[in-house]
Amino acid sequence: MMGYGYNDGGVWMWVFGGLMMVGVLVLIGLAVWAVIAATSRGNRSQATADTSSAEMSGRARTRQMLDERYARGEMNSEEYTERLHTLGL
């Protein structure tokens, strides 16, 4: 009997099986990459938040010092605004 052309089925079974295996490995690789990217992004955000909070407290303190000097009359309005502009506050 001829078997209706099923003699070549073994080759296609190996081809599709190999393609499915590659597809599964790609999906696993993408999942691992996504977890690593999300984890490193969280660490980077935390480091940035720590830096910006320290920077903001420094900026707030600098602004407070300028406000106090202006309130005591140690500098006029023009000097006060010039220093604020220079410091980027």
C-alpha cells in the first residue's frame, strides 16, 4: 500500500517540531528579558528618586535662605530675583 503520501510526514513533523521549540525558547527569553528590564527600571527609578529628593531639599534650603535674607532686608528685589534666576529656582 502507498499510504496516501504519509511517507514524507516524518520530515515535516521534525521541521514543525523544531520551529515550535524555537518559538517556545524565544517566548521564554522575552519573559526573562521583561522581568530583568522591569527590575532594573525600578532600581534606576529609586536611585533617581533619592537623588532628586536630596537635590530638592538642597534647592528648598537655598530658596529658604534667599527668602530669609530678602525678608531681613539684606538684599533688594532686583538682587533677589537675579539670584533666583542664576540658581534656577
